[in-house]
Amino acid sequence: MSPGERLPSSRALVDRHRVSPVTVSRALGLLAAEGLVVTRPGSGAFAAPRAEAGGEPADLDWQAVTLGDRSVDASGVSWLLTPAPDGTATLSGGYLHPTLQPVRALATAAARAARRPDAWEMPRLGGVPELRAWFARTVGGGVSPADVLITSGGQQSLTTVLRALLPPGAPLLVESPTYLGVLAVARASGLHPVPVPVDAGGVRPDLLAEAFAMSGARAFYTQPAFHNPTGTVLAAERRERVLDAARAAGAFVVEDDYARYLGIEAPPPPLITQDTGGRVVHIASLTKATAPSLRVAAVIARGPVAERIRATQLVEEFFPARPLQETLLELVSSPGWPRHLRSVRAALRSRRDALLTAFARDLPELRIDRPAGGLHLWARLPDGVDDTALAEAALRAGVLVSAGRPFFPAEAPAPHLRISYATAASEAELAEGVRRLAAVLRS
Ligand SMILES: Cc1ncc(COP(=O)(O)O)c(C=O)c1O
């Protein structure tokens, strides 16, 4: 159509294309968003003026000089968040497949939250009081609602907490391997992640104490329950020793409790319930058990550090959106919430077992421990395999997996893959993914 030409009426489009009025209105919305159509209320939709073609491209090279040598590396995070092409067996990603998410309950909770007359007012600072109280009760161990700060999801909590605790240039002890998103946050904040090895029982307390002594670090980031990527749970006899090591160094422990509700076996209580000295800063996120866009979480801390974190959040973002806080409160207070958690756990158990069976059949040469919860298997590849090249070849062959290397803060001691069992549409897709992966590894 020529610019300015009037589009047929909605009714004519409905007739011509044999689609519903809703589809026509969505299509027009998309065309308008793409700048191809302009709508004028009352007079209809018109073909938009064409963008100026040709001309010299703008010279933006000056920006490189102005921005200087600082850079933010989001490559690992964007690999995790970018959807795979259609037809790919998706064995990577950090969230439940939509069929496992409580989509209907979320819609109900959001509708109830949005209907409140004060839904769009500012929330009380610190968060909606009933939600703070829910987090305090759920974590237990003497945590009070006043210790709880409602935040905008786990990732934002990591940024806020690490910025509050440490100045740029400071070392941060992390498990090796660890969640690559925390490495991205630390590096973007000018911190230096220092690796402390984990084995089947979680972080090694002897090496943690050594790392504190050698680095002078004032904080240790850890996931004691269903560690991402290895799935390990910190062994009972190590919990006190980890706290002791931090106490001896005068350091904080940042406990990322991202997978509490994804336990195929019951997780131990949060480490913060064992801490009487305000040493543990606890991050409780719920996106993993619900949906990625329910971006509300909590940070629990006691003493001056709580004040520092609260102030950092206020300066960075004011407060998390109230309708989302209210939605989460509605969801966790609804009668269907415990049922949802039970069904997610059952589905994860079945998927984990199906994936392990597929590996035992098609790729017995990979060494994989059976995780007690979380979303992932951590597979040790045969020596000499390049995990990054393998993950890229696997994607070309139609299966998405994560290379192990980006999860290590420094050199990777051995090649690994992280394989997720929660992101595929079905157990059949998991099995097909392993079949494709085996074919790639063999070739
Ligand atoms: C260990 C860990 N912590 C935190 C996060 C952040 O998740 P969210 O911001 O959705 O709470 C993730 C997400 O992948 C994770 O795996």
C-alpha cells in the first residue's frame, strides 16, 4: 500500500481472512508497533510513511572512545535467557516449562491484586507488610518481618546485596563452579570472584578458610541447597564449619536460596536459621517455582548490614512494583499453592529420572550424580572434550545444553555440561535431546 492509504475496515479484514476480530486487532497492534501502520482513533488505520532510505549511516565511532575500557559481559546470562529456535530440544534454561508454571493461579492472583483500589500506590517501604511476614514465617529460625526486605527478584537482589557489602575492586569468594549470573553481577560491579572448590558435599570448609586468609575477602556467596550448576546440598557437618570460617574472617555469607521449592528430597533449613550473629544475608527467590516474570524476592538480613542493603535498594530503584508484590502475596496465600508445589516436585522427580535413564542408555561415558533437587544435572564429559564447542555443535544439531566453562570463576578443572530437566516440554523431548547430544559427541 502507498503511504497514507487507508487500510480496509476491521470488519472487512475479518471477512477477508476468516479470522476473529481479536486476531485482526492484535495484527493491527503488531503492525503499529513495527511502525508499518498508524492508527487514528475515529478514522481508521493507514499505511505509515516510509522510513527515509539510503543516506550515510551515522558515525557512532566516537562512543567507543567515550565509553573507554569498561565493559559489561552479559554473554553467559543472555545464553541462558535467549529462547532456542523452534524444534530445538531445550535442555538448558533456569525456569520451569510453561506447562509446569501455575499460570492460571497467577492470572487469578494478578487480577485480584490489580483490582485493589490502592494497587498502584507506593507500597510501604521495605515491602507489603503481609508479604514480609510470610517470608519471615517461611524461612523460620527467629527471622522477624522487620528483617525482611522485598526486592525485585533474585538477580536484582544479588546486585543490591553485593554492591551494599563490597566496594569495587574487592574480592568475593564464590563456589567453583557457581551460578554464572553471580559472576556477571560481581564483574559488572568491579568485584573479583575468587574460586573455592565444591565436591559432592558442597563447598570444602578447609579450602574456604584458606581462601578467606589468602584473599582477605569480606564475603562468600553460596547456594547451600541444590547448588546451581552441580545440584549438591551442603553436607550437614559442613554447615557450622562454613559459618565458623566466615566468623574467623569477620566476613558475611550471602546465602542464595533460589531453589527451596524445587527439592525432590526435602532440603535442610536455610543456613540463616543457624546464624545468631547477623552473618548470613539470605536471598529467597520464588521465580524458579513459579514463573520468570514474577520478579519479586526477599533479602533477609540483621543489623547495620540490613540498613545498608535497604538504603542501596532505595537509591537504585526506590521499591519493587506494588502490583507484583500483591500478586505474589495472593499466590502464596491461595489454597492451591501447596498443591502446586507438590505437583512441581513430582514432575521434577519424574523428569530427572527420565533424563538420567536416557543418559545411562545413550551416553554412559558421562559421569552424572543424581541431584536431590533443583533444575539441572551436572555432567562430567570425557577428558579432552571442548565443552563450549560441544554445546555449539549440539545447538546446530537441535539440542540446547549449557557448556560448563562459564560457571567456573577461573580455569575449569575439567569439561562439563549443565543439562536442565525442567525447561523441555516433555520427557520425550528430554530423551530426544540426549539422543541428539549422543550423536554429536560420537561424531
Ligand atoms: C542460583 C541462582 N540464583 C539466582 C537466580 C536469579 O533468578 P531470579 O532473578 O529469577 O530470582 C538464578 C536464575 O537462574 C539462579 O540460578
